[in-house]
Amino acid sequence: MKTIGIDIGSLASKLVLMNDREIIDHRIDRSTYDFKRIGTNLFNEILEQNGLKRSDVYVMSTGYGRNSIDIADDRVTEITAHAKGIQYFFPEAHSVIDIGGQDSKAILISKKTRNVIDFQMNDKCAAGTGRFLEVMAHALDVPIERIGELALKSNNPAAISSTCTVFAESEVISLFARGTSKQDIASGIHKSIARRVAGMAKRIGVAPQLVFCGGVAKNIAVKQYLEVELGFDIVTPKHPQLTGAIGAALIAQEKLNK
Amino acid sequence: MEHVELLSEFSINLKDRKEQENKKIVAFMSHDNIPEELLDAAGIIPLRMSFAGSDDLMSASNDYLPASTCSFAQTCIGLYSSKPHHYDFLNLVDYFMVSNHCVSDICASEIITKYFDIPRLNFYIPYTLNSEALQYYKNELLELKKQLEIIIGREILNEDILKSIKKYNQFKKKLSEVQELSILGSQKLEIFQKAILYGPSYLNELEDIINKSKSDPVKVNNIKFDLIFTGCSMFIGDYLINLIEDSGGNIILFDTWIGHSYYSQVFLDEELERIQDPLELLVARFKNNELGDHSVSNFLENKVLQLKNLIDEHEQKTGKKVGVINHIIKFCDHINIFQTFLKERLQEKGIRFLNLERDYSRANRGQLSTRIEAFMEMMG
């Protein structure tokens, strides 16, 4: 039986259709306030385009909106799903940093059992998350896709002392007022995210091989600054945004095989 | 029982006791090691502040203390500042005791006494256990006794203090039996919370509950994992217990002030016979508390050992795995500072451990739920 992993995040919804360990198709769309609708739409679309019926697939939901999806046969947290998903790309990986729209997580995987043995997660604060980057990109009037490249052009990163989204936005405005360049501000913003997330990750003793996933892993500056803060190289999978959905689909497969 | 119902009932009960028995009420922050027996012997009703917060209560406190203050301290101030109607009984409080369990406790108690015009009593606890500290503790007891005697206008007799000590002792011993009952963690918590609120006047009801539960044990279903809950107490009205049980976890031990840390502080019968001076008895209890998180220098090692033994015993008995949730109320520096040590020491011993830091905001309910569910998945 084929499996579907649906990862309903606060900013993006992701869906992966798998046959055993092969990814057949996937979808990514922006999450709306209506998690159920976006998840169901993606689900129906992927079934239709692959000529499948509901009864042909087993569905595992994950992510912040995992409980809103009533088409799911089962649910798993994004922590367990990401830990499984990154192993699809890096079977030997020991640690994970996932930065999504609303939260960031550090996960430790047992070398022996390949299961999660520890994790840290931010709480309701948006600091060090995709949402933080979005607010900052807006404040800088730069498209979110380009803010990472812009940051890496800086030779003199601005000091952003606040990790609070609201205060950091005020800080950015005051840096503008002082004539600081966009790239220096962007660089400071990225460094502040990396500092915060690396601090959280160090608390559980992350070590190589560390996989960086989630939507923010597509941002090259966050990756580079994280490497500096952690003191070692990190890797990103081919589809960093899909690891939660892939993990959910793989867990579904394991469940069916039991 | 819903917490609103519990508070409404308690409000009526407290009002009746105050009016009919002409009693004064002294409130204090929940986890303080206040000798409530002394208050009881003076005919005063002790009221532990043991109420969970909310967004409204926390923000109501921000006129007095910054938002980066312990969420429980914010809640206590918020209760006085906004006076929600289920908490009408706070208007009945005659005195508020200021003690030094932690900085936030001192700040919150001082603000409550100063800005809400409640007369203040002081009771400070030493942070060590040497002979001078024990003498200091005794002096504080004597001083508190004097303050209470002025309030009631008569001497507090030693025989009355002894009587109260025995009464609380019997009550706590009975309360410790709840630990062994075959009921859900949420049911145990409800009993502990009510016990903290009502004190020994809850004894008869408590005995009934225990007897009924022993004669008709309930099979606890849908439990995936047994848990020990340590750190900050789960206060009345907290939704956290629901999140834990909805995730398949069952708390078998509340290693917190609302729970084990309260009912474990009992006197041995031998001590009650040997020590005749009631204040010396209270000093002995302070001295013998191996888990006193301020006064015992190696209390964390004692705690690690205690938890490890409890887990081993439970796993041998039931064959079930036990995990530990360390509950850290945001900006509770006191518990926060121990989190890494406790986690590392217990993980070294192969025990699954979760540091669960949160405030009372509803906004982080989703993330809180994810952390708890992920912990359960990790245990599986």
C-alpha cells in the first residue's frame, strides 16, 4: 500500500506520496488559517493526479496542524517525523536542526536504535523561526527568498542584540535610521537566529552528522552562520521542507509493515 | 470536579468558617515551608496560594512586575489585581505572609501586601542547616508565634501547637496513601489540590475516597507510559494534566509541593513522643527534610537517588517504563537553574527525561502538546 505524509506547518503545508521508500509525488503550499481545508485540498489533488482512491493510501499527519486533518489514519509529532525523514537522505545522521515557520527544534538520534533520544524546542516565542525571518524581510523590504544571499554580501554585520521579533524589528528600524546598509542588517539578523538556535541545540549535545531541515534550511546564510556557531559543517537534504512529510510517510510504512 | 466548582465550594466554606468560627485567614505563596501548624494552633486558617495562571492574570500583574517574572508570581499578583469572581475568597484574607523561598516569592508577597493593603507577616527560612541556621529557624518560629499572639490577643499554648502538629501529621500520613491508589494521575492531583486548599478539614472526605478506592479499585486504561512529575507544582485549574493524559501518559508520582514534597514532611511517632517542645519539633522537621531545595546542599543528588529508586521499584513491580517530566514555570529561576544538572544525571542512568518549560499562556498550548507527545513517542 502507498503512504502519504502530510505535514501541516504554521506557514507551509507539505504532502508526500510514497511507495515503499520511493517518493512518487509531493506538494507544498502556503498554510492558511484553515488547516483542514489546505490539507484536504492537497490530498485530493495528489490522489487525483496519480489516479489513486482514498482506500489506496494510508495517511499519517504531522506538524502543528496534525490534529486538524481528519483524513489522516494516524498522527505523529513533527519531532519524530523529522528524525525519521532526515534519515531518508542521511542514514547515519545523529542530530537534526529543524527551523520551521513557527518553531525551531534540535533533535538527537540514537546511533544504535535510530530513534529520538532527546530534543529541545522553542516555545511560543517566534525568535529563531521562519516567522522571524519573514518579519525581518518585510522590515528590510527584501523578498524572503533573497534575504540569505543579501546577508552573505556583508563584511560588517550589524549587531542585533534582541532575539524578540517585536524588539528586533524596532532595532532594525533604528539601524536604518543610523544609515546601516541592508546587507549588514540582514547579516546581523541571520547571525542572531543562528546564535539562538545553536544555543538551544548545544544544550542537547548535537554533533556531526547534523542535518539542517525545515523551510529555513533553504536559506544559505542561516546554514553558514549555524556552522560557525556550532563549530562544524552541517548538511541539508535535497528537499529540506519535505523531511517532516517524508518521515510521516515512512512511519506510516513501518506501521503497515508491522 | 471542575476547578471553578472547587473554587466556588471553597469560597463558601471559607466564608462560613470565618464568620461562624470567627477565624482570621493568613495567605502565603504555595511552596513556602510555612509552619501551618502554628497558624492552626492560633485558630487561624492557613491559605496556600495554589492557583494556576492565565493570560489575563499574567498581564494583570504587569503593572507591578515585568513580564519576565516567574509566571506563578505574576499569577498571584494578577489574582489580587483583577479579582476574578471565582476567587472572591481572596477578599477574606486578613494577613499575607512574606517569606523567602525565592526572589519572586518575596517580590510577589511584598507587592500584594503593599498595593492591596493587606497587613503583612514575615517568616524567613535559613538557606543552610548548620546549628546557627537551626537556631535562626527557631527564632523565626518564636517571632511568628509572637506576631500571631498579638493578632489573636492571647498566648498560643504548647499543647495546642502539639495538637495541631499531630492533626496535620495524621492528615499528611493519610494523604500519602493516595500515592498507592489505583486511580489516574488527574484524580490524584485533584485530591492533592483539594487537600492543600482545605487542610485537615478535608480528612473525613479523604478517608472516604481512599477506602472506596481500595475496596473498588479501578482499572486505569489507555495508559501508554507512567510518569513522575517533578519541578514546579501543577496548580488548581492548570490544563497541563489534560495534555499529559490525552497523550497517553499517567503521572504516578507528583514529586512537587502539591504532592510528595508536602505529604512526605511528617514526624515519626518516636519523634512526637521524644520531643516535647513543639517548636523544637518543627525545627527537627526542617532539619530532617533531605529534599529541602534551599537548605540542603546536596539535595539534587538526594533527588536523583530518590527518583532513580522510585523508578526502579516501579519498573520491577509493573514492568512498565517510567519517564520524568520536570515542570519549569517560566522565569522560575529556582527550578530553572537545576534543569541541566537533573536532566544529565538522570539521563546518565538511562531515564527518559523532559524539561517542560512554559507559562500559563493558552497560545503555547499547541507547542506544549507537541513536546509532551514527542516525549511519549520517544519513550515508546
